[in-house]
Amino acid sequence: MRGNVLTLCFILFSFYGVAQNDPINGTFQVNVQKSLASMDAVMKTKYDSLPANVKMRAMTSMEDRKFVFQMNGNVEICWGTAANVTQVNGTWTLLGSEEIRLVLSVAGTQREYSIRERSDHHLLLESQHSRALFSMLYLERLD
């Protein structure tokens, strides 16, 4: 009986570690349209009320943004044109068990996101930073 309980605990903890870490390792790109469609009504209204040129700059900045989550906890975030690419490096951590949160630490700044959806093909992140223009980030796996 005791052996069965220990085996069950081992399997559950092993599964928890795999489930928590597997889908986030890899390269993801922001899907702007799905990010906008995922916003709640209040944030969508806030976004829609922005001047057209501000919305265009925000969309342009986000549409080619890539996140490379490495297994060692490092993250690379890149955006820009082929002639002018910006890249920042930092770390990522997953916290929680019921509601999983992703914490990105880049250049001394931490941003926290609740993971609303997670699959082999995408991540849907909700920003916990109240001033974020894109409150939801829909990231599609590239690799």
C-alpha cells in the first residue's frame, strides 16, 4: 500500500514538472489579431480609442515580436525589421500550481503574466501590469 502511494506521488510530481515546463520552451511569435480578439471589452475599448497612428505603431511593434524561451530559463525577445532588429535578453520563470504565472525579468524589470491557455501550438498570456496596451498576448509556436 505504502509503495503504491509513493509511486502515485512520484508520477504526479513528474507529470506536474513536465506539464509545467514542456509547452513553454521554444520560439513563439505574437499574433496581433488574436491578441486583440482576446482582450476583454474594457481593454478593447481603451485600445480602440487610441489615435490611428498610435495603434499602427503598436501593431507594427508587436506583429514581428518573437520570444525564445530556452530550457535553462533564459529568454530572448526580438522585434524590428531585418535592417534594424532589437533584441533583449533576460530570464523566465513559471510560478504557481493552480494558476500558472509566467514571470519575465529583462533589464532589471519584471513583468508577470497569467497563462490563460497553453498548448503545444500557442500560449495566451494575460498581463498583470495594468498599464499594458496589449493586455493579452497570443503567442504562436514557430518551432
